[in-house]
Amino acid sequence: MDSEQIKSNLERLFAKGSQIVFWRDEDGEFEEMLPSLDLEGVAILRLDEEPALLVKSQIDLRDGGRPFLLYEKGLLPDPEADWLLDVRLYAEPFAADRSTMILRELGLLQQSLRDHIAARGKFFASKERLARVGRFIDPDDNAEAIDRAIMATLLRIEQTDIFAIVRGLLHSLSPADLEAPPAVWEEFDKYGLIPPFWQMMEQTFGYRDDDPALKKLLMRLLVTDFARGVNNSGGVKALGHLTLPKSGVASAVVCMGQWRDSARFHTSFDALSSVVAELLKLSDHLHGLDIEELRDARTFLLVEKYVASCLRDRVIETADTIKFDAIRDIAARRQNGYWANSKLTSSDDAPRAALSRVYDALVAAAAFFDLRNRHAQGFGYPDPKAFFDAYAAELWKFDQLYRHFCEAADFAEAEGWDILKSLRDRIEDVYGNWYLGTLALRWGEQLEGGGLLKAWRLPELPSQQRFFDRFVRPRLDEADDRRVFVVISDAFRYEAAQELTDELNGRYRFSASLVPQLGVVPSYTALGMAALLPHQALSYAENGAVLVDGLPTAGTAARQKILDRVGGVAVKADDFMAMNKQDGREFIKPYRVVYIYHNQIDQTADTGNEEKTFAAVRTTIDELGSLVSRIVNNLNGNYVLVTADHGFLFQESAPTATDKNPIADKPAGTVISKKRYLIGKALHGHPGAYHGKTAITAGASGDMEFWVPKGANRFHFVGGSRFVHGGAMPQEIVVPVVQIAQLKGKSAAKTRTRQVGVSVLGNNIKITTSRYRFRFIQTEAVSERVKPLKAKVAIYEGDEPITNVETLSFESGSSDMNEWRKEVWLTLAGRPFSKKTQYQLILRNAETGVEEARMDITIDLAFENDF
């Protein structure tokens, strides 16, 4: 150290108020620089030149409080003969050897650490390393804390606790070769950190080995974490020899939990845990374990796959007596865990999105079977109106659950997961043969025997051809400044409209309601679109084109001419959405009626891409939500209607010959012939078809008649056969009308959405064992306006978790408060805790990090905890 550094350090000591600084220079290394050492206002006394008693007198009688620098070389005097012993004890010590200077630069108070600093001299030889490690050093740190700070510096992490060091070190292992020491391990060796590291592993986890290695440590930590997550008394006995000692279990569980919860390091956990699972031949040890025993096991991806497979088998095997709530709870627990948590990033090592969708599919399948079991006697309704109302009230759920299952299963299979194949076969069978078959049979009885086809009207139910008069004109008649937006989405069926309605009701200032209307038959685009336009009369041209008051209706331009008569305009949804806010306002200004035509489902599925039908439905729901938001928020639309020209039938499995009602020869008078309908004049009856008149089923003047296949059958399979419409099944003719209003004032305030509140059950909680079960409860039921909450929970000391961090979902919409409860087990790290310290149980929003609940916790562990 040069003279300028010494001078600077001495000046810093005097500047902070030191009156006497005692400089020990045992070897006289800096004696020659004393004459040139200029410290303004400081008296420099050499103890080898001044009698000790005289020095003591000068100090005791110092004039004006002048500070002293006492320089001493050579050996320390015997304390019994040391006249300056008291001064030596209260003076500020100073030394200029490198170890002492490093101690001083790091702000360390214990001079006894000089030897330890000297032992780490190679590390401190770099000014850059010295500067970086200084961020972690506290004045009262001991040798172990200094070593942890050095380890953290080498690992380039931001924490010095032992769990962070273990995470950082294991993160550096190569999944391709666990035996290969990482580069940072060589640095540990270079700076003498390997022996203290293994000592820390023994102190923290009880890990001892004659030949310790990172690979062995990794395996034992993971096996211990896994064994603790298996809910039976024996755990996985065959792996018992790899678990850590009882004293280290808690720390291992917390360390692994925090590794999984680390945004920076969890990717290495994913890769390394899979490698270890293979080394352990883990699949051999899972057989015989049931789902409940593995409910808390989150260590290995292989366990997640096993649980998902077992849950699939349970859904299939118990389909006739399924307990939906139990299936849903298991799936939710897994999705809140680690490997199936869609909020975390997916990768080849952790296909979380696919696994989450597997559980979505299992829940949808369980709900589907549960609904089937509640309708096991079929669909026996006394009249067409009761049947129609039943579909609009509940039976649509079969179609929605089938769609949800297929969406989730399709996603999982696209990611290479065929785990759902056997369940898909079962769902297809029940949906196609039982549900559609039974529905078609019973609905057909109402069409013919119930007289619906001959009358085509139902009490108190609006007909599609009266849409404008029923839903649009009354609004316009309220005042001259009223404007109505009508969004017509081709093939947007009732069950999808239910989902859109729920989604819109979860938005601020929106109020949405869904009502059904009786669609026209045949249920095809040209007739359905015409029926929705303002008109006095519908009719057919000789070529089968549908006319409104004698005017053509095909295409936007033709519809514009019809809407001109009511001060309206027709526009395609894509063109409308392309307008900015100002352009949109200018566009609608002259019009009282704005018809917006959206075409995603029919355009996708009816043009050679029928396998994408359900994906198109999902896109449609999203696009319609955005479109309605644009109308309300940008254009001040106060009243919006969303409806459709018709619905559709769709199955993922291709129809067979039994689903075809072939027509050997088209009857004379045929004008148009499609898969699900045929229109013409003077048609005779056909045993495989319902025969009717459009004058009755659509209010179309003239003598146009139709055939539609009975049930869900097709006349032919040309051009695709899975997506069809045109017939008279409920999925095709229960046409939705979603009415959306913009709310203001107090009404708007009531539509604000919020996440459900959560409370901790219990008070004055004292933890006396290393593992403790906490219980929580929602403060209300989840609803359209009260959203589910996904939260992370742990016990903290300050900002640092001292337990594993767990995820919980509060999503119950039940009125039964018992279903609002959740519980979680938290494990304390294996370290000392003070019963006088207040620790905090904190529950935070998993997405935003906002604190949702907090409770003070006392930890008073017995000498022998219950591990």
C-alpha cells in the first residue's frame, strides 16, 4: 500500500471523529515514510522514540483536543508493563498491512478476521472483485459470512444466504454431464472455498460424504424434497437411502422450493431434475402410488405426467359416477403447482402450457360426464317450447364442454402429448352417439309429432325474421338520437355466445344479457342474413337467391341499400376495426343503425379448414369482445347487439356411413342442394329428411320448400363433413342475441371488477413444529365481477422467505362457504428462530406481486421438532 493510500485512510479515520489512532507496524515496514506523512492538525508520536509515560501525559493533558497518531513498531509490550494499555484499548486501531487495509475497506470490525482475509488473499488481489464483494459485507460479519459473500460474488448472484448459493452453484451444472465440475467450481477451489462450502452443506442439510460432489448433493436434495412431498408414512422406501438426515429435511424442502420459485434459476431446476429422475429410474418407484399420495409432490416432471395419467384413468373409469368437484380440485392443485402452471414459462424441459391444457381437458371431460349423468334418462320434454327452453337454459353446456375439451386436447396433442387419446375416444363416443343421437331423436319427435315444423313458432319466443322489429326498432323509437350497433357473426352459435356474454360482463361499464331466438330453417347464411335485415317481406328469386322486399341481399353493397331505408350502414368487421377512433366517429356520424358483418367461423370451417372450427370459435369470441369494446369505449356506443345468421354442428371425429342420408336422385324442382339442406319447389316427402315450407319456417313468401336431414345426418360428404349447418338441430336454430349496454354513474360503479378477497383463518398463530398447515378462505364467491385470485404464500423474515413458497388459487363460485377454504403446508428452513421476533405470513397476488393478506407469526420451535 503506498503512502497516499495510507494518508487517505488515516485522514478518513480522523475526519469521522477519532481522537487517538494507534498504528501498529510490527515489522517497521512503513517507518521511513513517517517524516513525510503530513496530517494537518494531528500530532504524530513515535512510541519507539518517546517514553511511554511522557506520551501518556501528553495525551491526558492534550491542548485544545488535538488528535494524536501513535506509531508503534516491534513486539507488543507485556500488558503488566504497558503504560499505554488503557489508551491501546480505547484508541482507534490502524494497520497498513494488506489484510488489515482490506478489513478496513470492507468496514469489518473484527480484527481477528485478518488471518481469514489473508487466507483469501488471492480473491482480494483484484480491485474489481473487492469492490463487488463489498456490497455484501456487513460490519459484524464473521468468517463464514465473508466466505458466503465471496461465493455469491463468484456466482454473480444478488444474495448471500446459503440457499441462494446452492441454487447458483447447482444452476451452473451441465445437464449433459453432472460429473463435470462447472467453471465456477474451479474458482471456488482456487480461492480455498471448497472445504468451507462442504462444511456449510453439513451444517445446513446434514450432508456428509467421504467423497462429496455436487452431483451427489443435487440428487440427495431432490430425493429429500420428493420424499417429503409424498403423503404416506413410508414415502418412497426404495429411495430412502438417498434422503438427507432428519435435521436437514426442512432446509432441503425450502431450498428446492425457492429454487423452483426463482425467476432466474428455475430453468436449471427443470433440466437437472429430469436428469436425476432418469438416474433414479423414478418411473419404477411410482407404481402403486395414488393421486392423493402425490398431491404435494412437485419435484419431478415425471411425477406430474404420472398424476395426469392417473387422473385421466380416474375420469374414464368413474365416468358414470364421477365426482366432478374432486377432479376439479386435483387439477387446480396441480395447475397451481409447478409443472402445470401456465403462468410460468414453458420449455422442452417443462412443457407447462401443454400440461395445463391436459388438466383443462380433464376438468372439461369430468364436467361433461357429470352433466351426462344428471341427464341419464335422456331429454324427455313435454312440448317443443319446453325442449327449446331446456337447451337455452342448460343443454348447450354439452356443446360448450365438448368444445372446451377438444380445444385443450388439440393444444396438448399439437405439443406432442397423446395422453388424452383414450379419453378423447370416450368423449367422442358419448358426445356423438349418446348426446347428439339422443338429442336428435327427441328433438325430431318435437319437430314432427310436436308440430313445430308445421308452425315454427314458440310462445313468447322471438323469431329470427322479426329480429329488427323486436330488438332494433324499439330502441330507435325511443328518441331521434338513438343509435344501434348490430354485430352479426356468421355461424356464431348459442354456446359460444354464452361464453362471450360472461366475458363481457366481467368488464367495467358493460352489462350483457343473452336471449335466444328461433332461427330460420333451413339454417344457412343467405336466409339467416336476410332475416336479420329490416324488411316487410322475405322471398326467393327463381334461382334460390333470398330477397328482402324484392331487393337482393347477398354481399355488403346489397345490404347497404336495404339499410339505407332506416338510416343505416353496412360494414365488414375487418374494415371497421381498421378505423382509428376519429375515423370511426366520422364514419358512424350520419347513421342511426350500424350493421357490422363478422365472418371467422364459417369462413374458416366451411372453406376446407373444418379441423380449425373450434380454434375459429375461440378467435371469434376474442374478436367480438374487442369489437364491442371498440364500439363502447371509442365510439360511445350505448346499445350493441351481437347475433348470428345460424349455428352449426361439429365433431372432431369424421362421420361414418350411418351419418349419411343419401339422396339417390335430386327431386324435380331442386334449386339448391347442400350437405344439410335442399331447397326447391313442389318437393315430395323423403324418409331421411324433414320436409317443410320456408313460408312457415322463415316467413318467406312464395312456394319455396326444403328438405333437411333428420337428426345430425348429412345428405352427402362432399367438401367436408364434420362442420355443417342448414338443418333444424338446436345447435343450428337456437340463435343468440347478446344485448350489451354501456352503463354510467352508479350503475357503472357496480360493474367494476375486482379479485376475490382472502383472509387467513385463525389469529395469534404460534408455530411450534417445522411444518405447519395454514388455512385461508375467500371473502365471497367468485362471479362475473369478482375474479379468481392466484396467490403465492410463504413466511417471511423481512424481505426474505424462510419457508417454501406455495401457490394457491381462490376461484370457487359456490354459495357453500366450505368450498371457499384452501390450505397449504409450509416448511421452515432448518435454522434458528427467535420466539421474540415477529415473522410474517404473507399472501401475494401471483401476477402483480401485490400483497393480499398478512399476519404476524411467532415461531417457538421445540428443541426436537417433529421431523
